[in-house]
Amino acid sequence: MKSLIIFLLVLLIPFSNHALTENGEKELQFSSEEFISYWDSVSPKFNKLRNKLEKDYKKFDKSEKFLKMVFYRSQLHLLYDYYQYSTVEELIESGKFDCVSGSFLMAAFLDFYGFDYQIIETSHHVFLLVELDKQQIILESTDSFNGFISDKNEVASYLAEFKSDAKNNTLYLHPDQRAINSLINPSIYRTIDLKELKGLEYFNKAIYYNNQKNLKNAFEEITKAESYYASERILTLKRLIQTQLSLAVNY
């Protein structure tokens, strides 16, 4: 998710509750079974992957060997082309993926097969951390060759790098500056769920449209993002887009 937010950082303008369009979507329930069933019905490539993993699970059960099958078969059958801001729908349809959509695919399988796992959101990246037999295993979807990390020292080194990035201290910043900093220079290392991961996907799309100066679509995407995951940087981006829209109308 490394990207520059290419827009003018103007003063945050307060908005009333009825300013612009507020999100009216209903609360969505997320189910890995429903995702997998739907993908199975629309994508022959996913169907092939799913069938192979079913056979693998019967053979290896809930084991490190099966985790390897989830990782490497996903890379082989679906994760073809790294493309920033790709959605999971684009992944299923064309093989384009980024850390968010790639992690979403693998997390759906981990959830479906009952693994103990975490989706880790960091400042500019997302990856999966699995707990198996008192062992930690990392699934790094954007690295098809070295992204399955099970060595204890390599796992510790990988995690330490991301945790160190999340130690930037914003305590003494003005509240508005902290909000801006949370978007431009975030300090994040936390566990999220599938629904919140979907929110990050919409957040990325909002950034994409904003960088294209398509504020209408950017606002639509960031509003969707908020309905899934009302994190600080998502709320901050929404306010900035609202400000730009307001300035554009009154220009």
C-alpha cells in the first residue's frame, strides 16, 4: 500500500451531519464460506484452486504442509500480476492483486479451514500471521518465492521490521496535525478482520481516484471504506476529500 497521496493538504473544514452524502449502507456480515462459494461459481480458475486445496486438506489436514499448499497454489493459480489498488474482485477475474486483495484471498481460506490467524495491518502493508502448534508462520502474498516464512528467526526479524515502523511518536502534535500525520505518515501495527480488510481495499481505491483527481468516485469509495472500517486514516481522508469537493463547488 505504499503510495503518495497526491493532493493539496488544505485546512480541515468542519461539516455538519448533512454535509454531502452520508453513508447509508446496511451493516454487512462477512463469511468466508459465502466468499468462497461465490468465487467458486464465477471463476473456473478459482474453482480449480478450491478443488486442489480440498484434496490437499484431506491429505494433510490442518498442518504446515497444507498452509504451504494454500500459499503456493494461490500464487500459481490466481496471483499473477501485482498491481497497486487491485480489488479482490479483480484478483478473481484477472489475477491482478496487491497486498490487500492477496491477503484477503488467503485469509478467506484460512478462515474457512479453521486456522488460528491474524490479518496484520501496518503503516503501508498487510500480511497474514498464522499460529500453528506454538509456531508462527507468515504469509506474505506479494512475494511468491519467499513469502512463506516459517523459520523462527526469519519470522522474528520480519515482524520486528514492521513493528519498528509503528513507533513514530505523534503525542506532541496538534490534533489536526496528528490526523494529517495518520494519513501521510501513519504509525500502524494492528490486527484487523476480514471486514476491515475490505475497508482498506476501498480506502486504496479512494486514494487511486483522488490521485486521478476524480473526487466524486474518491468520495464514493472512501464512504464505503468508512462503513467497513472507520479507522483514523480513513476518516481523515474522507474529511480531506469533502474539503476538496466543497472548495471545488465554491471555486
